[in-house]
Amino acid sequence: MILMKDIIRDGHPTLRKKTSEMTFPLSEEDQKLATDLLEYIINSQNEEVAEKYKLRAGIGLAAPQVNAEKRMFALHLTDEEDNLISFVAVNPKIISHSVEKTYISAGEGCLSVDEVIEGYVPRYARITATGFYPDGKPFKKRLKGLAAIAFQHELDHLNGIMFYDHINKLNPYAEIPDSTPYERG
């Protein structure tokens, strides 16, 4: 079971490395990692479990955040229509995206970043993403809103990019052209 002590923090070199494509079938070790990433996110959203194990709540967790240079991440959240989006993405890619941007008006957070970093993080409002589930089956998903934002945040981790790299350094709250803020419901 992944605990907060297993999540590496900002400044660790692994968080700045670009991961390589994974090959299928995944090894037993990589299958376990996939299961553990998703389990952490699910557990972190369960108040009792999170309190018992002192887990910080999250909606996504990428392999590099647990010091594994693997091209995979887990997401677990509900979309605007209350549909559960819960899966592990292996070798994910964004194949198309909207011109329109979005951002979380309260800012983004990250399990690897302990302090609050203020500012807007511009993201595509809608994306079409492909990749594979850990069993090797391909997927193609159209995501919008928080699910699209989370997918882009985790995909950045696989490329050595942190969310705050996108924040305007001179004016963190500068208006983002062609964007609509995403407000958490």
C-alpha cells in the first residue's frame, strides 16, 4: 500500500525526468504498481482510511511520484454528470484537444508539492486521449472539465513537468485567453 512517505516531493530528480514507453505484457511488478497507484487515490478519498493512514486526498497519481520511472498514472474522480472515472493509463497520449482553455480558479495542487502555489494553470478544456489499460487493452476517451485537467496534470508528470511550470511567473492570476474557469461543484 502506498503511503505519503512513499510519495517523493518537489525537488526530487525523478519528478523532472521524462519516462519511456512501457512494453506489454506488463511485468508483475508493473501490474502491482498500477494497482497500488489506483488504490492510493481511492483510499485517499475515503475519510476513514485517509485518516487512519494519514493520506492526503488526491484524484490522480503518476508513477514518477512514487519514484518509478514508468509511463503510467491513475485517476479516480467523478465528472460533471457524476460518472465515475477510475482507471490506470499506460503510455497515455492526447491525440486532440479543444482550442478553448480552462483552469481551476482556486489553483491546482499536487501530492508531491507540500506548499500551496498560487496561480492559474492553463489546460485544454476538452481532450481526446488514448493509451492502454494495464492488461494491454487500448482505450480512447473524451474528457472535459476536471477529468481533462487531471489527465493533463498527470501526463505532465510523465514528461517531467510540474503544474506550476505553466503558471505565469510575472502575473500568476493573469487572464488566460479563450478560457473558462472550472469551478469545483
